[in-house]
Amino acid sequence: MSQFQYHAFFCLNLRKNGENSCENHCATDMFDYAKSECKRLNLNGVGKVRVNRAGCLDRCDLGPVMVVYPEGIWYQFVDKEDIDEIIESHFINGKPVKRLILSDSVA
């Protein structure tokens, strides 16, 4: 049994060579927002949702991205409204947000 119902990893990579990376698209701000919203909504903790930092997930050209386990669903997001939708639909109601799933991800 998993420690968490959902485990979300946010790519926070910043490539020093100038190539596109998730951090160029405010990934840390969205990570901080997701973490605080999950805490505010009492979704964080054992058996619930864990929001984690990740280094490069090797998809920075699609950034910003996050992956949610156990389903292995990859999301591309833009703003707080997208994060709110992932929290509400996926974490609370168990329904992945199809419009934000990367096209080659499991749905």
C-alpha cells in the first residue's frame, strides 16, 4: 500500500545553458502554490496528497510539468487556475484533468 493516495512531483529544473526549462515558466511558484493549497484544504499528509520537488524530469521542453502517481499522469500547467483544477478534479474527486494531460501520458 502506498504512503500517499496521490504523490505529485513538480519539475523545478533550471537549465544553465539557456535551454527551455520548467523553472523558466514559474514552476517553483506553482509548486509553492499547490503545496500551500493542499495544506489549506487539509489534503496533505499520510494517506492523502504529497507535493514534492523534483529535479529534471526530462520533459522541460514541454514545461512546466508535473507527474502524479500512482497513475503516472503527466500534466502541463500554466497558472494557479490550472493547479486549482488539478487539486479539485484529480486530488479531491479522483478524475484527472484531461485538458492538462500531456498527449503521450496515461489517461
